[in-house]
Amino acid sequence: MFENKKIVIVGGGSGIGYAVAQKSLNAGAQIVIASSSNERLKTAAKQLGERVQTEVVDASDEQSVADFFRRVGHFDHLAVTIKPQLPSGRFLENEVGAAITAFDAKFWGQYRLAKYGAQYIRQNGSITFTSGIASRRSYLGYSAVSAMNAATEALAKAIAIELAPIRVNTVCPGFVDTEPPTPGRAQHVMSLSSTLPLNRLGVASEIADAYLYLFANTYSTGTVVIVDGGAIC
């Protein structure tokens, strides 16, 4: 499906990004995975194989982002799956600095990557952001997360107009265990949401399918694809 396509995945060293890289490779694409952690990239590349290019980038640093895309050159699709340490306390308890740092990594990081990456995207290419269902339904301790996810979705819709014909979309995952679901993690999620219709967490490979759909569908732009197991039903 993606033969002769070059796909850049920032956050591709682990979790959902790693699953996107793996599925894209299986579909024939040339892959560049990027992360702020060189150690994580080495581990991922060892598992993914020789066809993977790795690049270190700090999405919170504008110069690092600009230099990153100069090294990568032209490509077809950009997926951003970075997940910083997120504030989990209640609104009045969270340190403002921690919320600002997380917002800078997730929202402004995606902003910078889109801004500097757009000029390198080939015809019929795309950008896919990552938000999360706290943009649609918040939970105790999720005030900062809700705000940055909602802002990410709004940005994607706005720049889908400005960057056209480059397509810009967002994947909105629900509660995901990036490893096979574990009882402890499931209990934590169930404490936040009393009913999950599918009665389990999602796994990274299930979320990754949404990114590949958005890479391939040339008439999808400005949209949010929610993959949440029915959590916000």
C-alpha cells in the first residue's frame, strides 16, 4: 500500500508511534522514527529492522525541529505521537509550570513539527496529530490534558484549510495500554470511567490502524478519528 512512500513518525520509538512504524513498514513504506530519546530509538530500530532511519529531535526546541526536517528531506506523511509527562492532579493542585511544560511538549511540539515539516511534504501528503478523548469528556485530574487535546484538534482543523492540499487530521485515542493490557492499568482506567463498552483497554496496534487509514485516504482532511472502545458513548 505504501511502496515508495516515506513516512516520518515523531514519537516512533515506543507506544502508538512504534505500532504505526511497524504497520507502515509491513505495508512497504520507508520509515523515519524520531524521538528525544536516542536510547529508545536504538531499541526500537533493533526490533524494526534495517529499513528504519532514526533521528533525535526535541519538539520543544524550534531549532532542533528545523534541523530535523533538513536532515530528513522530502517525505510523504508525518505522524506525531509524542506523549510527555502529563499533570494528573486536580486543577487547584497542579503546578502551573508542570502544565505549561506538558502543553509545550504536546501542543506546541505538534505545532512546531507541522510548521517546519509542511514545506518538505510531497504532493498528496499528510500530517496526522494525536489528541485523546479528554478533549471530548474530561475526568478528575485531566484539566490540562483536556485543554491541550482540544487545542490540538482545533489546530489541525485550522491548518487543514491553510495547508491544503496537504491533508491534516487528528487521531483521538481512548484509554490505551501500550503493552498487552494489564490488570493494574485496567483498574486505574475503570476508576476514571465506570463503563467501557468493550470491557477492555485498547492496544497500540489498534490505534495505529487509524493513522494508516488517514495516510491512505486522500479525501480525509480536517477530521478527528476517535478510537476509544466506546468510552465516550
